[in-house]
Amino acid sequence: MLMHILDLVDEAPADMVRRDAPFTDLDLNPATLDDPSKVADLLVAHPSLMQRPVAILGGRAVVARPSECILELLDD
């Protein structure tokens, strides 16, 4: 399911990863997050790093942060 969400979101896979304190504590290199499968593995291991909420409608998805971003799904 996570790979499906990464496919639906128009953003780069790395953009699905939060860059707050837990990211820094894990000493992660953002340059390694260009591969969707690596991002999925990271998010499975550390779910708190996932940007959320993610809104899905039909074949599209957006990270609804800020919440106004959800309007992108309703434009079509």
C-alpha cells in the first residue's frame, strides 16, 4: 500500500519523509531518498517520519499539509 501511495503522489519520494528531530537523530542522508523502495523501507521502519495526512481520491494523492493542499484533488 505504501508503494502505491508513493506512486500516486506527484511529489518526489523524498518529500514524503519528515525532516524533523527523529530524521536528524537517525543521521539519515537525504540524498539516499531518491528511490521509492528505499523511502518505503524507511517509512515502514520509522512510520513517524511519514508526511501526513495523505489524502487519496481516485488515482491521485496529495500530502495535505497545509490542509488547503487537499483542494488540488478536488480541482479536476
